[in-house]
Amino acid sequence: MRKILLGTTGVVGAALIGMGAAQAQQAPTVRLGGYMQTTFAWVDDNLDAAQGTPTGVNGNGQFRRSTNDFRNEVEIWVFVNGKAANGLAYGAEIQIQNDNVGGGSGSALDLDEAYMFVSTPTLGTIRFGEEDNAAGLLQVRAPTITGFGADGAFDVGILGTANGTGGNPALFTAVNDGNDATKVIYLSPQFYGIDFGVSYAANAGEGDRAFLGRAVDTLGAGGTAIGASVTQRDYTTLNNEWSGGLRYRGSFQNVGIAGSLVAMLAEPQSVAVAGGVAGANGTGATSRTSFKNITAYSGGLNVTAFGFTLGGEYTWGNYSGPSVGRAPLAAGRDASKHWLGGLTYTTGAWAFGGYYGQATQDNGAGLSDREQTGWGIGVVYTLAPGLELFANYNNFNDENVNISLAAAPGTRTAGTLADRDWQAVFIGTRLGF
């Protein structure tokens, strides 16, 4: 399959580059952009209350987490653009961020997207590197405003642990949200308002490394054998991920319309049995678990007129967890789904918005489904070019969350279903540059 993909990519690349003598008409130029966003949060979450047991690491610490906090998010974008004499555009985009990254003070930097591209107006664009998949790039979602939305900036301010709540608290995400695995992407030009795209990633690995989560490039680094480490090619993550999408954007008189239909398909990971490490590393037996292949589909539509945008999305497929398409669904479980609607209004320097949605995921045999309902309202004021002030209120009801905090003394036992309610007010400022 990869040989077919690489061969096809080579043909397209040759067509793009071979249109004439590639003598630089415009040498690559570099410019910087990005944003800085600082927020104050007030959070009322019944999972913070500990319900009679201490919260904090391993259950040690205060009996209730503080309801107030500040958060600072920074991204620096590097844009590289050049053009050949035959009209071929080429370049790169690199995004440096501190978003949701730990390490020491919590202000450590890493890369978000980082990819190169070649493009022509008639043949389209090829991107190769770390970037969202084609479905995520083309998906039309419920409309939002700055700092707001059903999976907006607030979700990293709400308690979300892999063993406690299944990860991030909101189930309303884009297809394969946040997966910047190294991949190749093709995006078509727009024809009569219609464009499409496809992408392929071998696995969920990204960056210059052989090991997932480790900055090393040799299998025996530090005296550690391959059998004791998780590598990019040992089937411990989703693999052979294909995605695609079809989108329309146009206007009729004073009414703008945007719609899309996107999809992704990936194979689930294998896991170790008999004490072996997952993957073909010779250390033990492996087997494909009873996971279904990962599928995710989403349709979206927005209509804009007289300053209003009304729209929504419906997403469904064989996936689990907080991010659509990121984790497999066990055989015998029903497909996951969510729907989300939104309305925004912009007049002058002011913008207003609201959303409402519901999501359902199967918790397994004999357990009630997890059902999440979320809604929110928000406002944004543009104080100066690039400088915005925003405030929003978000309210979520999460029924039958599969809590697994047995490692913390005195907490719930693994597999306990619990209801969770939280509300949050976010007030902040964003400087785009």
C-alpha cells in the first residue's frame, strides 16, 4: 500500500515540478505570525469536589481544587514562501507552541504543525509533514467566535485525565482532532465552489524520532533495547490512516453557504499478549485485539446572512474516547455519535455566539451509554486591530462517565459509572499578529 502511495505521490510531484525550468522567480521569504491568549477561569466541577476523598496526585492534597485560575497560551508561526518562474509556489509552515505542554514550569515549547508544501492554481497543493488530516482541514463545523465553542480553549482548563474521565472533557471535537502525525496531504483547487482532499499517515508518530515519546534516534540508545520501548512502527497506535473530504463554499445573492462531508479510516493498534511488547520486535507474541477498524464520518452546513451564521454538524462512526477518530471501538459496542448546532452574530466590533450539542458513546456490555450535553454563550469585542477581548459561559452535563481512579487511595473503584456536571466562565484577551 505504501509503495502505491509513494509512486502516486512521485507522479504528482513530477507533474508539479516538471512544468518548466524551475528557476526561482521569488526566492523564499520568511515572516512571523501567531497569537498570545491569556484567560481567567472560574470553574465549578463536581469532579473537583472529591466527594469525601482528597484530590490531587494519587489522591493526596486538598479536598477541593481551587475554582479560580489563569492560563497563558502562546503560538509563534513561521511562514516560508517562494515561487518559481513557472508559477510553482512552495514553502513551509512551522508552529511553535506552549499549548497544553508540561515540563518544569508548564511553559515548555514544542511544535504543533510543521510541514512543507508545493502548489499550483491548476493542480492543487501537496503538503508533507506534521499537519491535520484532510478530513480535519475540510470539515465544516458549527460556527464559533474567538475563545469560544464546544471544544474551545476552556477544555484544557477542565479536569480531564485518561483514567478518570477518558481524557479531555468535551466529546465535541473535529475528526481526528489534534493528530498532527507525519503524513502526506493533497488539496485540490476550487472548482465552482467545490474542492476536495485526501491524506495518508502510516501511524500516529510525528517528528524526528524512532521511539514514540522519546527524543532518540537509535534503537539501543542509553542501553535500552527495542523490546523495552514503544516505537513508531510497532502497531501501538492507529495505523494506515486514510482520510478525505468534499467541501462547497459559495454565495447566492447576500446568502453565503458552506457545507462538507468528510471521512477517515484507520486500523486499530495491536496489543501484547504473554508478556510481550506490542509490535514485531521479536520480544513476544502479539495479537490483533477485538477492536473494530476506526471510522469517522461528519457532515456540516453553515448559512450566513445579515451578520448571522447558523449551522451545525453531525458526526458518527466506530471510535471511542474524547477525540473523534483517535481511538478504536471494541467489537460489540455501538458506534459513537454527536450533533452540534451554533449561531453567531457580528456587528461592527462586536461578535456574539451560542452553541448546543449532545454526544453518545457506548460504555460496553451491561453498562449504560455515556451521554453528554453541552451548551454555552459568548461575546467578543475587537478593541484594536488584532486585539480582542472575550468572555463566555459553558455548561456541561456528562452522564455515566466511566471513572477508573482505583490507583488513588479511597477513590472510586475502576469501572465505576458516575455523573459529572461542570460549568465554567472564561474571560480573556487575545492578540493576533
